[in-house]
Amino acid sequence: MTFDEMKDRIANGTGFIAALDQSGGSTPKALAGYGVDESAWSGDDEMFAKIHEMRCRIVESSAFTGDRVVGAILFEKTMEGCNPEGMPIPKRLAAKGIVPFLKVDKGMHDTENGGQLMKPMPQLDENCARAKELGVFGTKMRSVIHEADETGVAANVSQQMDFGLQILGNGLVPILEPEVSLKSSTRAQAEALVLANMLEQLDRVPDGKQVMLKLTIPVEPDTYVPLVDHPKVLRVVALSGGYERDEACAELAKNHGMIASFSRALLQDLRYDMDDAQFDAALTSAIDQISAASAT
């Protein structure tokens, strides 16, 4: 797919974006959910090899096609890896009609003003150049908002846009993810602040350019319709944020114009010891349910 074909796929395609980007500290938890205990590896290299095997199995599944999966977010090591036949993962995804994205953030600082900002990304330009070389369409980066602190939310959303503009300058489309924690005691108010601040920050996007947004499914349905309809927003996607799949899909379906970008909710029923038929059936069931919830 060309860049313009991928852009059209994201803007108009039916389905959702799979988040296959667990990294660092989240990898053991993802493997445990897949039924792989920490005793199965020794050191980071073996751990990442195990998660790469899982991701390749998902990508190669007959259930995982561009008909209902419009995009996939990759961890850097996955982007640099190949499928069992030696094809680079971004190229394999594109061949199936699935648009590849790269997770670029390097973790977060400790909480301040009710939120966690992203750590510096001194190699962002270099990472973007490598992603473009491998046929990646866009990026994703995550920060977290824990409380409805006006200063903290403003700093969080502003930082997302700062990096987003840098990524746009490198010819990629950024997914900005200022996640509001489901555990927040002031979640609805925090979401209202995210909306107000993001609408202001979108004024910074150059004419003719667009960003994407990955947001927590809001307490008040359709809170983010002004962002869905904004001309400088290519697509608004929803994170599952700790919801089990049934609840995540039920909540998402209340919101018009948002599609899913689920990780744990997508993978929760997959196990390494399933045979191929069982694995494909479990993945098909998850994809069916998430696609239906994304169709509102």
C-alpha cells in the first residue's frame, strides 16, 4: 500500500486497530496472559523472542485480515522482526491490508499534577526515519492522566502535540494517546479537560495535515464527537484501559465514530498451547466482537 492508500484505509476502513505493542515491563504480563510463565525464558532477548512468536502467530492467523483489522501498532523489536517466512512484519501486515504503526514513547515520568508525562525521546527523528524505511504509516505514544488537574491535563495534552508535530514533520501520522485512567476519581471531569485542551492544541496542526487520537472510552457517551468530526483528526480510536472485552465493547458501542484500538481485550482468550484451529477460533471471536462494537 502507498501512503495515500494507507491513509484512506485508516480514514474509511471498517474494523479496528490492533495494539500489539507491549514492551519492557508490560511484556511479562502479556506473556503470562498468553499462558507463558517467566520460567520459560532467561533474559530480555529470550523474553522478546517469546512475545515475537505470539505476535507472529496473530499476524499469520487466517482471522487476522484487513477486512476487519485496519491497522496494527507494533513495538520496535516487532517492527524490526520478520514472520516465519522471513518477510518483515510491516510488509506482511501491508500485504494483508493492515496499516502498520510504531509505538515510539520510552515510558513515563512519575506522577505530577495528577498525570504522568512521557520521558524524552532523543532518537525520535531517527526512529521515524527507520519506520518510514520499513513502510510504517504512523506512530503511537502514551501518557496518563490520573486526576482532573487543569495544569496537569494541559501539560499532558500539550506534550502529546509537541511530539506529534515533530512526527508529522517526519512524514508520519502520529496517534496521540493522553489516557485518562479508569481508576480516576474525577474521570468525567478529566475527560472534559482533555476535550477542551485537545481542541485548542489542534489549532497547531498545519493546514492539510492530520493527527489521530487514542482516548479512553468516556464516561459520558459521545464526549469526543467534536474530535471525531474535526478536520485535523484522521480517526479517533479507543483504548480498552483495563476493561475486559465484553465491557470494553459494550462501552465503545455507545460512542459514535470511535473505533477500537484494543490490546488486552483483544488477546485475553489466546493461549500458547492452543492448536491452530482453537487459536484461530478464539481470535475470530474476539475480532468479530470488537469489529461490531467499532461499527457505530
